[in-house]
Amino acid sequence: MKKLNLLVAGLVCFATLSCSDDDKTSEVDNTNVTAVENAMQTGSWKITSFIEEGNDETAHFTGYNFTFSENGTLRAANGTTTINGTWSVTHSDDSSDDDDSSSHDVDFNIAFANPAEFTELNDDWDILERNGNTLKLIDVSGGNGGTDYLTFTKN
């Protein structure tokens, strides 16, 4: 009887572990994507920290206010200069250049065509931390292994 109980317990454990919960995971990811998009579309933001491979490059963005529009456009303006780009929030498995082994995290994507300082922000960033006023991002380069950190703070 003990062997039968162990066999049944083993089968129950196996069945539980092998069940797919993809719908629930996808629902959680969609909520995270939507929450990040909604937060960033509210108000304007500034870069309070940009560390590129150990070098503090924050000064390149001093005075710029970033506006993340619902249509995927990104605008950085400092009163005299406006720089346009694009942004999106995706699942990492939706990004073709993401090398993250986790298939269910959320990426914050930024793309600027120019100037050079702004193209350094181009990437599919992983979200380290997010609250109502701060978005902290990280990118680990696949090529040279360098790590970049980017922090947006709401104005």
C-alpha cells in the first residue's frame, strides 16, 4: 500500500510540474507591458543617470525632457533642440536581438537616428526597477560584455 501511495504521489507531482501555464504567464506579461507603457506616457521624463560601460555619460542629456507618446514616438527637447526617436515595450522573446535567457521578461526599446549621443541609448533595455516616478534600465552587451545603466525620472 505504501508503494501505491508513493506511486500516486509521484504521478501527481509529475502531472503538476508538466502542466503548462502559458496563458497565465502571458497575462502577467501583458499587464507588465501595459503598466510600463501607461506610466511612461504620463508627463515628461529626464535622464538622471546614464552609465555606459562604467563611464558616466549623463551630462549629454542634461536639460532634455523626454516625452513618450502613445503612438510610439519619443521626443527629447531642451527648449532649443528637439530630437525625435521611437520607443516600445515588448516581451524579451519578441525582440530578435535580445540574448536574455528568460523568455518572459519585459524589454524597454529605444531608437534614435541621431545625434551620436542619443544613438547610445538605442537598445532593448531590461527593466531593473520601476515605480511611479522612476524607471531603471540595464543592458548587458552580447559583444563585449559591457554593462550599461539608464535611469529615467519623472519631472
